Amino acid sequence: MNYDERRKNDNNAEAGSAAKQNQLLEQLQKELEAAKKQREEMEKKLKEFEAKQKADEEAKRKAEEEAKRAVDPEAKRKAEVAARRKAEEEAKQQVWKELSKKEIYKVKGVSFRMVPVEGGTFKMGNRSVTLSSYMCGETPVTQALWKAVMNNNPSRNYEGNNLPVVNVSWYDCQEFIVKLNQLTGMNFRLLSEAEWEFAARGGNQSNGYMYSGSDNVDEVAWCRFNGAKSPHEVATKKANELGLYDMSGNVREWCMDQVGSFRGQRGGGWCDEALECRVYYDVKRNNRNEPSFSSYYIGFRLALSDFGLGKTRSSNNSKARSENPGSKQKKEKPSSSKSGILSFFSKLIKGE
């Protein structure tokens, strides 16, 4: 065999070997794909088995609980109470969701906005207070809204539609609220001091400011510090974290709380020092007056809560008069000029 023939045979042998190697590689690839597919199927079946096992265990647990309740009256009662509370909470949340959608209200062409305040827990003085959700007026009640409801304006010498209404007593506020509720079909009321402070601090979005929305009083409040000599139009200073205006300064705001024969005010007014405009609760400095008292530096802000929103619980189990505006309160004797008003909203004063 000559050289060319040997070389040709060698080339043919090499070609045959390469073909066999390619064939072997293809076979191995097919086997790997088949093994991978088989593994995926096994993993799927394992997950299905584990899910079924978990579902069977959960069904068994529920069956055991049902069986236990069937023979244990106390366990059955607790389960029923828990189910009822859960249903009530779900219903409350649904109503709250619907209520909080309607933030803008209108009375005789005058619009005003209520801001949702999600409930939470905060430190008020030396107490921890927990509040349910409620709605808070974006600004103090304006003279325009007061006139639309009451057909008068008590803010003598300080008149203007977009100014906060002043020269109103706590009793006047209650009469306004009763008429407003008749016109709107809603459940407006005054804020409790706990609700006022929680909202002024910024609720669950609080940044811990000294004043409502800032540590700089001039940014958020009209007060003696920046030369205010009268009430100013609402919402002309910076809002706080919740979008609420004038909770520090401009006018003091009546609250629902009763302390002896007095009612509380929060927020400080245009003639007050900056110290009085802080958001913090201070029993020595918080303003208190007889409910028949009125002045050119006192106004009020609305709250809104249906289905029991706004109730609170205090961690030291103290009386809920400051946290729960719906709690029963001692009936007050009004001044003779207010006797007709008291009969108009006696149920509200008693918290019924």
C-alpha cells in the first residue's frame, strides 16, 4: 500500500471516530434532558404532595377545633365572640373606607374638607393613648361655613368669609354642630383633646415637631411671635404632615373634653405666645374656660366619626372623659342666656 492510500485510510478512520463521538454526545444530551425532565416532574409531584399534606393537616386541625367546640360550651362561646368581633371590625373598616372617600362636604354652596386620620397610639402627657380612625377638619370652621349654617356671624370686628369664626362659646359650637348634622345627615362633633393632639402631631406620619408641621413656629402659626394682631385667613401657613392647617396658632380651638365645670381649648391663638401653640399636652398650660365663655381668639374645628370611630383607650385605665367624646359626662348648668340652647342638644352633652 502506497503512502496516499495509507493517508486516505487514516482520514476515513478519523472521520468515522468523530462521527461516533458526535453520536455519543447527542445520546448523552438526550439522556440529560430526559433526566432533567424526570427530576422536574418529581419535584412537582413532591410539592403537590406537601401542599396536600398541609391542607389535610389544616382540615384536621379545624375539624378537631370544631369537635372541641361542639363539646366545650366555653370554647364555642369564645369562638363565636371572636368571629363576631372580626365581622364587626371588617364592617367598620369597610364603612371607614367608604366614609373617608368623601372628604369634601358642602352646605348651601360652602365647601369644607375633612381629612382622614388613621387611628394609632401615641404618648399624651404621661399616658399612652390609643385612638380609632376619625376625620378632622382641614381648617378651623370658617365664617362662611358658620353663616351658611347659622345665618349669622358672631365674629364682630374680625369679619371675613375665609377667616376662622370667633367669639363662639362651647355651647355655640354645639348648637352649630346640631344644625350642621341636620343639614348634612352626618355625625360631626368637636375633637377630643387626644384626637386634637394626635392630628396636630401629624398622626402616624408625625415627624415629632414642636408645632403642628414644623419646629419653626413662624412657618405654621399666626401668633404674637410674628406680630399677628387679629385672626388670619385659614390655610395661609404651612400644613402639617396630614395636610391640616392652623392647628398651631390663629385661633384656640374648643375641644369636647370636660374638666370639672370647664371645657378645654388647644392650639393657641393669634394673641398667644409661641409656647401656647405647641402640640404637646401640658395640664398646667392647657387653656380651660366655662362652656359659656367666648372670645375673639377662640374658634373650633370639626371632627367626624360614625359607627363609634374616635373612641380611645388609655393604658392607665384612667377615666375616658378626655379620650372618649362619646362617654357619659355630668350635665352642666348653663348660664341663663344658654338655657334654650342646652335643651337643644342635651343628649349630646350627656354623651347619649
